[in-house]
Amino acid sequence: MDDSTTPISANNADCESLSGAFLYIICHHNKNGKPCAPIKIGITTNCATRLHDLQTGNHNRLHYYAMFPFPTKEDAALIERELHNYFSDECLSGEWFEVDPQNVIVQFMLYCGRVRNHLQDDIVRNRRYMWNYITYNHVSCAIIQKFIGLHENGWDMYERFRLEAKEEVDSRMPSWWLKDGNEEDNNE
């Protein structure tokens, strides 16, 4: 995998067919083709329209650096607020930040880890439900692979997070929950 990202087409049919909302990172590329600041951290329900609206009046060609799908706009807004707060010292104006887009990915993963740890401390009756919640709210591998033009270390970081989360969830569940399904699922 090379060190640059592949721009994501705003007209990508796969992107538009997904429901819910997207947390996105938009940036432009420097003369060497590498993503650079300033970046925009925001949410949208329509990828193509949002990129088009932002491109109007911007002299740099904008690209999606990353797009994280969420089931609802409220879910996306929760993490958007967390990222905006974390990078507030680098805020240029509104949702534009003078920060390396890879640093946003790192903070996104750390935030997901905090959410994961909080969930593990609660009483959870169904291991599969918990793991599905983590996966659904923090991006499936297939969608990340398709829509995020990350450096190789960013993808590796996500894979480590996903595997660590599964191992930690499994270690806290009774052994009878670790089989495929549970009694409720088998009775359906």
C-alpha cells in the first residue's frame, strides 16, 4: 500500500446506498499528492451533496479522506463533538482544523476504545449483541476498506482495535455465551 490516499468519489453509488449518517474527514492533497491540512470534520447524510457544497468557492480540490457510517445522525454527532473538542486548539473556523488527517483517525480509534471500555463494565447478557453494537457503531471492516483511504498504519490500527475489542469482550463473558448464539436466538 502506498503512502497516499485514493480520493473517494462523491458520486460513489455504494456510498449513496448506505443509510444513516456519515462522520467524514475532508481534506485536499499537497503537490506531492499527500493529504494535508486544513481538514474538515463533519457529518452528513448525503455524501455527494456535501462535498459539492464544500467545493463551491474552495480553490483546492477537496476529497474525502475518511467516511465512517453510523446508524443515525445523533450517533455520528456524538463522535463529531468529541473530535471537535479534542482538536479545539487547532480550530481555524467552524469545523475546519489545522491538523494532520491521520491524527483525527487516531483520536477516533481512541474514542471508540473508551466507549468499548464503558460498555464492557455494564452488565451485558448477550455477547453477540455487544459485539454487533461495537462493530455497527464503529464501522465494519468492509466499509472501512472500501471508503477510507488510510495509510497502512491506520488500517493496521483499526484491525488491532477490532481484534482487541473482541478478545476483551469474550474474556468478560461466561463461557456459555461464547458459542454461536444463545438460547433466545435458538428459539427463534
